[in-house]
Amino acid sequence: MPTRPHGKTSGRLSGGGDGVMLSSVLNPELRKYEGMTLTQIGSAMGKDPRDAVMDLVIADRGESSVIIAIMNEEDVRTALQHPLVGVGTDSGAKARTANSQESKSHPRGWAHSANSRQIRARRASAHP
């Protein structure tokens, strides 16, 4: 597999601005963009999504979070059928203090145990 420069893979695999959704911001003026893709945000701002990202990062002082869609559901289901595949998370739930309670957490921070139960149930039905 060819080596890719760090930071270039996610954008390309996500399909660009349509595959990247702004999940949370700390700046209250930017909350209207939460839940929108970068393409939608660029359109709402009247500019290229790449320019919109730069403006968001600056306006939110680097505190914005995104969800990047790079996985194919069918591939995930296939991988989860293998008994040695485990499920984990790289996102924690945010504390409900100060500015953090105003911001949304990534769903993986809260839904890990529910997802694990669903995966175990699927595996059990796949392996009689």
C-alpha cells in the first residue's frame, strides 16, 4: 500500500466537504453550523468549503470538532463478523462544566456500550 502524506487521507476518503460534518463548536456564534457538512457551511457562508473551514478554525480558536465519514457500512459489517475484531473509541464524553456543557460531544463518547451490545447480538446471530 502506498504511503500517503499525513493529513491528506481523511479529506480524500471522506469525499471532501460532503463527508465532513461539524459536530461541535465552543463559539456560540458558530452554533448555527453544527450538524452541517463543510459543503453546506461553505454554501451558507457564500464561499468555497476550504475557505469556510479556515474561517471556522480561526473563529472557534481551534476548538471545533468534526465527524469524518470514511467507512463503508458493508465493509464494517464484514469486518465485525470476525471473532478477533474489537470495538473501541477515540472520543471521550465531555464534562458538563463551563464552556463544555454548551458544546456537543461526539456520539462515540456516549454510545460505545450500546454499539458493543448491538455488535455482540449481530455476531451471535451470524455464528449459530
